Amino acid sequence: MFQTSPGIPISRQTMNKAELIAHIAGEAGLTKKQAAAALGAFLAAIEDTVAAGGSVTVTGFGTFKLHLRRPRKDCPRIGEPRKTAAKPRPVFKPGKAFLEKVGI
């Protein structure tokens, strides 16, 4: 079970955005409003950079980047096979320290 800094238990194994903001606020000694602004700026920087074709690397945590999926042939049940064009997809590659922390 997750535990936020102020000692507020999180009842499930997933953390939503509000819980993440509360956790950041407690760990960094910020208000929830300041933590929300910091998280928003962090996510916006990742989105803008990846959308422009770049990558964002947070050492020890991982890398966010675009990956170009290769074109492929889909064969729907009805009709003829059709070609699917290559599409960019956002991906996250976890860093070594992150993998070690989660036990992988």
C-alpha cells in the first residue's frame, strides 16, 4: 500500500493525479496548488518535447520518446488485407535505477 508523506494511506495500489499531487506536496513541503503547478509544468514539458519528436531523459528514472511503429498488413475478418501506415507512438523506457527500485 502506498503511503503519502503526511501519513494519509492510499487505499488501492494505483495512484491517481490528486493523490500524486498530495504526495509531491508532502515530500517537497509545498502546498497542493504549488505541487499541482509543478506537476503540470513537468508533464507539459514532456508532452511538448515528445510531440516535437524529441526525447526527455530523467536520469535514473527513464526516457520518454516517440517510437515509429513499422508499417504492417492487417487482415480484417471481412474484406481484403490492407496496409497500415507507419505511426509514431509515445513510449517510456524505464531507467536502471527505476527498474532496481521496483524489483525488476
